[in-house]
Amino acid sequence: AVVSTQSTGVIGTKDKPRLSIFRSLKNIEAQIIDDSAHKTLAAASTVSLKIKNGGNIEAAKKVGEAIAQAAKKAKITTVVFDRGGNLFHGRVKALAEAAKEKGLKF
């Protein structure tokens, strides 16, 4: 059994890792995490992409595309979406839809 310390209740496995979103006022980050091994398999953020104004929907779309490409490199096709307590709206929704358009399934 996997013991999770997170409050969201979403757990990622090796077969279906968790796509976790962190949103601040200035930036947005996405990580694909295997909770059973406690490892980050892929990551993308407005900071790593060097996007100056990372607090908008356009930046979130770019991060969504980048996380989908990083997932393809790591041979990940399906994930469990963890919105991190945020509403599925605005930047979180834009990131998710961009990742789906690039081929990530959840």
C-alpha cells in the first residue's frame, strides 16, 4: 500500500503517475510523480521555460505543452490529474487542455 502525505487524495503509480500542478501568482509548475517510488519523472514550469510573465493563461498553455513533451520522452502516456486543490478553471484548465492536445491522457 502506498502511504500518501498529500491532502488531495490523488495517488500516482508506476503505471499511471500523478500530474501535479502548483500555481502561484507569478508562476505555474507541473510535475509527473510516481508516488510509489517517491520520484519525479518529468517536470516543467514557467521558471524552467524562462517565461517572463508566468502568471497568465498563455504561459500555462506553454507549460502544458512542455510537460506533455517531457512525458513522451519519459515514455509516459497516461496520468492521474492532481489540480492541487485549485479549481479546474483558468490557468489550471489551460495547462490541462494543452497537455491533452499534445497527447497526454487523463
